[in-house]
Amino acid sequence: MSTPEQRQLRLGAFLFQVGHHVASWRYPDTDAQGILQHAFYEHFAQTAERGKFDMIFLADTLAVVDRFKTNIKHTVTVRPEPITLLSYLAGVTEHIGLAATVSTSYHEPYNLAREFSCLDHLSGGRAAWNVVTSGRDEEAHNFSQDRHLAHDKRYERAREFVDVVTSLWDSWEDDAIVADKENGIFADPNKVHELNHRGEFFAVRGPLNLPRSPQGRPVVIQAGASETGKHLAAETAEVVFTAWQTLEEAQLFYRSVKELAVTYGRSPDDILIMPGIFPVIGATEEEAREKEALLQSQVLPAVGLSMLSASLNVDLTGYPLDGPLPDLPELQQVNGGKSRFQLVSDMARREGLTIRQLMYRVTGARGHRTIYGTPVQIADQLEEWFKGGACDGFNIMPPYLPGGLEEFVELVIPELQRRGLFRTEYEGTTLRDHLGLTRPQSRFQKAESVSRY
């Protein structure tokens, strides 16, 4: 493994609407009308690239979720389609990685493998797939189903899905294309492989109708901290996005995933842990807290309550806002996001929070850790977790855009660079280069491959 002196932070720029705070669209410096204009996304991507971020990370959901009849009226429910958007951004950037969330619950492996392979080719090796399992019935209703699959079954499907996708990405060996004009041979058929996969959920013959991409395979990311999710990550993921409130929780998760990776025959260096961080930056800590207070003052109580209810899978309407949480279901009864349910309920118990106090934790960082202060204070807190064995880097969640990302790039990045914690220039061309991940060999590649045409 790398020595502490050699390690540098990995940073993702988490693109979410016009900022991660639910009221960011009401913040004076945001342009809520520009959310589907190319200039908004181009500016975000180029700002992150100017800051030498490893990647842009784009979340997604496949439904307008308005369970408590507040979201459409009071929040931004617009979601750009990830592959379309990142394909556009590939053309206006040169170095930064492009990571998209696509659910295994409502897609087919062949289509997904093809889309990400094409993005990897078009971007010169900068694509990444964030593997998620959909957890909302609203999404199921858009795909001819009454309910989404049970939690364990979703992850069984996801495991098979990832295996099929990575096999499809490997189905052309690196030197399969011959392009021999004289003899009329475009590709060596002995180096293009059918999968003939038949499992519980999928039957896929293959091969993919695209050759192996610049990274060999796009980088595989996984987001989830349930026990099932940890095992999926340890076996298949190269980057894990997660959410923790305390250093001790983050350290425990970091160790457990790295140790699990070893049980699956992998090196701890094969997997990077990057928790989400919601940084509120000011010239002073007081100014930073005033910024957050302004954002929180724009949150309608009905919106905050609906977000908290969704996180906990409990309808909290009718309960006193300044009272405690009611009794919650047991974790095994939850068929939505188990890890987020656990994180938010643990936070309430640990800190003795009222419903109102807990609500405001969710409306900002959405369960992730909020850090406040000057650029030096922000860098101190990132360095503490990084050097304290809690992470390999962070997924940065700007409270509002574009200003929140611009402040991080212009004020915090130079401080991290001054400490030797972050790059000053990109040293490679692919996302794997940025992250220090090896280029995987095709599972079909022979030790010595002899062409027979």
C-alpha cells in the first residue's frame, strides 16, 4: 500500500441541481431558471477541472418523488439524463472524470454497458458508473411495477448486473481490431468473445458491439453502506461514496470495507472510500454559519418534514416539530435506503435532536457531514479525516451553485495544495490515472494470445 507521505486526496465534485441544499434555488446567487441550459453545466465542469478535481459525480433518480405533496411545488425536481449530459461535458473538458449514476433496478446490462463504453471512448477514458439499486416505489411505478424489489433481492440483481456489464466491457480483447486493409480483416474473431450468460435475472449472449474502451473498463463506483451494500462494494467497486457524521464511524467503515475487499481476493488499494462533505465556506466561521442560516431560513417546514419522513420511511406530519421522533421501524423492516435510515436515526439518538433540528440536518447535507469555516478550517477538517484513516478523499457537495464550487476551488484547493495533500496538475489522461487505479486486463485475455483469424 501507499505510504502516508505519498497519499493525496481524491476529490469528486458532486453536481446536484443548483446546489445540495434543498433551498439553494432560492439563494440570491443561484439561477434556478438555468438548470437545463448548457452554460450552467459547462461552467460547473470547467470550474471543477480548473480545481484539478478527479471527477464530476452526477446523481440521478427515475421519478418525480412527491410523496407528501410538497416537492413539485416547493423544490427542484428536474433531473438531467446523466449519459446525455456527461457526453456533452466530455466535449467541453479535457481531463476531469465523468461519473454517472444509473440504476441496476430499471435498466438492462447490455444497454448500460454500451452507453458507458461509448462515453469512455468519446471522453478518452474518463467514464465511471455509479452502481445503485433503486429504492422508491415511485420509480417502480414508471416501469410497469407496483413495488420495487425487496432490498436483498435488489442487491442480488445488482451483483449479477455488474458481472454481466464488466464481462461485456471485456468481450473485445485490447488488440481485437486488426484493421488489415490489404487482407480485408477488420477484427480477429478469436479475440471477440460471446458471454452466453444465463443467470437468475439476465440472459445475455454478447459480445458488446463496441471494442474495449481506453480504460479497459469504466471505473465502477458504488454508493451504499448497508451490510449487503458493503459486500457488493468490496467485491465489485473501485470507489465507494458514503455518508458519515463522526470520525469514528467513518474509520470503522473504512477498515471494514478494506478488510472485506481482501476476503474477495483484492488489495485494499483497489478500492477508494470517498464520503460526502457539505462545506460552508466563509471569511470567518461566523460568516460561514450565517450563510447556512440564510439557506435554512428559506426552507419551508413542510419541505423539511417531507424530506425527513422520506429518509426515515415514516410519515412525521402531525407530530410536534419541537418534540422527539416517534418510534421508528426496525432496520430489517425498511425496504428503502437502509444505510440512510440508519445514519439519520443514529444521529437523532446520539445527539438527542428534535424533529425540527433533525429536519434541518437533512435539508442541507442530506445526511452527509456539514463542515463550516474559513478555507484553513475546512482544510483542517478534511486533513483530519484523510490522515486519520477515515477516507481516501471526499465527494464535495457545494451548498449552492455556482458560487459554492467556485469558493472551494479558489480558496480551499490552494490550501490543500500548499499542504501537499492535493495535486497541482493532472499527471495522466484517464480517470484511472487520476485515481491511481490500475487498468484491468480483460477476463478473456489469454496469457499469450496468438492470432488465427
